Amino acid sequence: MSEMPRRWTGATIEDVTHYVQRGKSPKYVPHSELPVINQKCVRWSGVDEAHLKYVDPSQWSAWGEERFLRDGDILWNSTGTGTIGRAAIFRGLTTAQRVVADSHVTIVRANGAVLPDYLHRLIQSPSVQSKLDDMQSGSTNQVELSKAEVLATPVPLAPLPEQQRIVAKIDSLTGKSRRAREHLDHIPRLVEKYKQAVLAAAFRGDLTREWRRRYGDIAPVAHEMALQRAELAQKYRQKHYDCNEVFVANGSEPFAVPTAWNWVRAEAICGFITKGTTPHASQLQSGTGDVPFIKVYNLTFDGSLNFTVEPTFVSRSTHEGFLARSRVLPNDVLMNIVGPPLGKVSIVPSDAPEWNINQAIAVFRTIPSVSAAFLAKWLLADDLVQWGVSRSKATAGQSNLTLAICRDLPIPLCSLREQQQITRRIDTAFTWIDRLASEATNAHKLIDHLDQAVLVKAFRGELIPQDPDDEPASVLLDRIRAERGAAPKGNQGRTKQS
């Protein structure tokens, strides 16, 4: 405080308030005409009325007049890990004329030496929030912000007109920050929208249009289908498909594709398509084990796999015995078939050991002339997901893709060389989009740091210039102290803790 501007003075919350008191815990009823503000109600932006509780009418008389909240009261959460230290300015309720606070909230009522908004911003600033750990007492889950600590909180007190200018400047700057956050909050939705636009362009042949013009000797897919059918029959011992079984029926294609492409059924390009099995709970191992057991929440919307969330395993004997049909191999394509949401897809890494999947996941194992990465990208596309959903049976809002639907999924198939080109171009575009999303996340963090820096500068007197005509804060504070000293004995002092 020794570095404060000339017309500022050092004070404490005790100096600048005439009422500091914890609320009372009442007997609650589902509803009454006397609401109670609790910790959940207290937000930096104000009071959230959705979490109000209510006092039993039989106890209304237990609240003295001073306990009813007044416009400008600061409500400071004073207990609870994660909520302690958060504060709001009370500006009245839309649902009631009178309201009280419970015992987890401290009411801080300013005197004329400080503006409520100025004090609220000070409580929000790093100079107070960074010291909360030192101000707390009690066990880990029962931490308390005592009345003594509240009263002793230092207040770098600016002249009253300067307080008004500081609050106005903070509001102006944080308003800009808020608008910036709102724009940044749209980025995740835009990222998904842009990715879907890339996928739509890719599987309509737009991303590789120039590539096809340059390499016009690429054989049409129709000519390659005979080889693919032979591979199916020889490698997987399945039947030969005739054209009616291989290709999607005319008129049911999701959209038009380039001349050299063909719409084919998923079953025609996969060695097999099946789904997993869920074993008995006794056969599952948490944390560590022999064979990873993949569940829906391990799949993602970007083709990767997240096995850091609740990793589950099965024993090797279970994997090779009861769950043999659920076994998946490197480069298998996995898709969740129970939603919402649908459209989560992952590829088993090429260097991964065998895994196991549950019954909410389907596995697609492509034949050698079809790229697993190409299929995985298509399964991520909204066009494919909506096609599957439109044919699924929904129960209580849940869509289930049957194996029949999975085997019938339409695939816009092009030559293997073009599949590889498409996959690379999608990956390049997604990397660029993800980089933008990462930069937006970093920008969000920078805005948070900027807001904190604004508060630090504000309470050092560095945010706005001082006005030499302002009455020094010490003069106003001395006058208030003198008025308090001259008040009748019954009106002197601070209300004691009940």
C-alpha cells in the first residue's frame, strides 16, 4: 500500500463498511414468500435465482431488520471448497421483495467511503483471490472464511470520484472481454461445421477434382469391383457378390459422385462387419489388465481414440474365449452404433495389439483395395450419419444402428490412389482447422489473464489518471469515522456475529 497514489489511502473492509455478518441457516420449506440466498446463487455476475431456497414461515420473526438484504450488499461465499471466495452484488430479486442469506454467505454492507462495485471488483482481483488460501481455516472440505479475515482484508482506497471512474473503466474493458469470449465460444461449433464442410467436399469429389484431371488414366471404380469381389471371396471365404448386391440401389444414393466413382454397400468392401459383446462385470478389469476393452466413450469425433478415460481391460483368456467375436485388429475401423450422439469413429492403430469392443460398437475391416482411413473419414460425415439415423429405430430418443444397416451403409468409392489423396487432403485441412481452434483456446486464456491484469492495475492506481481536484480518500474516511464516533451509543459499532 506504500506505492498507492497520493490521494489514496490504506484501509480495511472494517473501515469501509458498517455491517459485516454471516447469514443464518433457517428451516427450509419447498416454497414461501421469504427466499434464502445460498452459495449456488452467488455468481460473479450477480445472484442466480434458480438456486433460491425458502424459509419456513414459522421462523420469519427470527430475522432482524438488518439481516434483510439491501441494494448494493456484497454477498461473499465464506465456506466450501470450490465456492469459497466468490462474491456477488445484490441488486434485488425479480421474484420477491425481501430476501435473506444463509450461514455460508457473508453480507458486506459498505458505508459511504467505498462504492459497492469498487469493493466487489477488489474482492474479484488477484490481490484478494490469491490470498484466499491463507484466509481460510478448517478441514479440507469444511474451509471457512471467518468474519475476522473478512474485516481485515486490505482495501487500497481511492477517492470516491476516482472509484467511479475506475469502475466505469473496468466495466468498459471487461465488456469488451466478454464480447470477445462470446465470439470465441462459437469457435467449437464453427470448427465442427468447417470439418463437415471439408468432408462433404471430399466425398463429392471436389477436393480431388484437379487431381483427377491431371491423372485421367485412373481406372473407374466399376472396373476395380471385380477384383474387390474376388478378394472378398478368396480372403474372407465369403460369397461372390453380383452387381445388385455390391452397388447401392439406383435412386437411393445420398448424392451424386464423379463419373469414375461408384456407390457401393459397406458389406461389399469389408471382410466382415460385426459388433462387440459386453462380458459380465466380473470379467472386466479396471485400470490395468491384459487386453484393452473399448467402450463408446473411448471413441471420438475426429477419428482418434481416447483410452485415458476409465480404461477397462479383459483377461487374455476371456478375450480369446468368450469375447473372441469382439476381437478387433490393427487398422480396423470402429464406430458407435448406439446414440445419441452417433458418429464417433476411431481406427485401431497399426502398431496396436488386439483389442476388444462392447456391444455398442461396430467394427469394419476393409479389404486391401480399400483404405481404412478413407472409410473412417466417410463414417464421420454427417451425410453418412443422417443416412443411418433415418433408417434406425429410435427408442426413447435413442438411435440404434443395426448390423443390417451397417452392412448396407452407402460408400462413395473411388480408386485406392484417389482414396489416399482424399485422406491426405482431409487430414491437412483438419490440422489447419484444429490449429485455429487451439489458437482460439489460447486466446480465451489470454483474455482471462487480461481481465486479471486490468484489476491489478486498477487497484494500484495505474488504470486511469488521478484528478488533483478529488478529495483525498483519507479525508472522507476520517469524516466517516468521526460521524460513527459521534453517533448515539445504540447505533455505534458493528453488528456482532450471532
